[in-house]
Amino acid sequence: MIPLHDRNPRHGPSYLTWLFVALNVLVFLQQLRLGRSRAGFEFITEYAFVPGLFFAEPLTHLHTLVTSAFLHGSLSHLLSNMIFLLVFGDNVEDRLGKLRYALFYLGGAAAATLLHGLVNRDELVPMVGASGAVSAVLGAYIVFFPRQWVLTFIPPLFVPWLLLNFFAPVPRFFAPWLPAWLFIGYWALVQFWEAGFGLVTTASDVRDQVAWFAHVGGFVFGALMALWRGRGRGRGRALGRW
């Protein structure tokens, strides 16, 4: 499912959310420019998170807990993360205030990356992507705004009604408004399921290409931080800003 828009007005411009999007895009353009050259390899090696290297020399690779969140493995990887960030990030930014939101986003990235590393301590495959930070945003959003509505694109493969195509005309896609608790709750359920499944199986498939525990770590971090900030203080307005 892909979020398209939410019915959640904000009280000011979301400069930081757009700044994070711009930084991710610029870094990805740099990745494309370097390509598969030696410089490109060194760029990934320097800024991606590699659990085996991190735990061997934590201080040397400490920065990768955050810098890896600005790298992406493909255009689709980048686009999916940025769509989620644009839909949900502006309201979390509005709720927390600029400085808190910046620290929250970077902290979510670090927490997500660290949990992935703890589960895969000896892994030498680089981990990249803003998914952990975006997961933190989703965790905060479901705490702050559980009853807001999200316009959701559901691709045909997700719509069982398409099985009825042989008997009656049905829509080729489905775009309902879903409550945030349902959209994000379903998303979180998938992340926890896949992370748990990865612990009990040794099968090598597409699951191995997704850092599920980074998603889980980011989501839990975001939800806990939002709960700590106080769900009841000014539900309809932004909290005090720094």
C-alpha cells in the first residue's frame, strides 16, 4: 500500500522534511554520478553501515549510523521512502518543532541502524536507506494522529476483488481513505512479522534484501519518543518548539 495524502492540516511550512528529501535526492544523484567506479565503491564503503566493520571498530564507523540513512540502493528505494516521508513527516515536524524533529529524525535513523547491526553483528553487506528514519516518523504519527485519514493507493495485486474479473467488472485499482491507525498498524504488523520470520528461517530470498529490524527499530523508537513527548498535550496544536 502506498500513501498519497493525508487529511491533517499543519500549522506551518515543513522546511525540514523537504530538506531531508532534498539531501536524500542529492546524495542519490552523487551515487549515480560515481556509479560502479572505484570512487563509487569508496563512497559506499565510507558512508554505508556495515555491521561487521562497525562492531570491529565502533568509533571509526560511528558516523555510518546516520550517514547510511541518506544512501539508497535504487531509484524505487529512494522514491518509496520519500513518498512516505512527505506524507507523514510534515505533521510530525509540525508537532515536534524544527530542532526536535531534526534530532528525532536523525536519532530514529541511528536507533534503526543500530538494531539492525545488533541482530546481524557479523554481516559484511552494507545497509543503506532512509527506511529506519521514516519508520520512526510513522511510529510518531500513529501516536500523535491515529484518527487522521490517509488516502491510500492499493495496487491491483492487493485487491482480491480482481479475482471476480471473470464474472463482473471491477476497478483496476483501489484508492480508499484509511484511518492512520489502520494504515500504519498494518504496515507495522508486516515489518514485525517479516523481522520475526527472518529470525526463525535460514532461507535466502528477497527478505534478506530488506533490513526489517531497522524498520522495527525505527518504528519503536518513534512511537516511544512520541509517547514520551505526551500524546495528550495539545492534540490539535504543535508542542513547544526549540
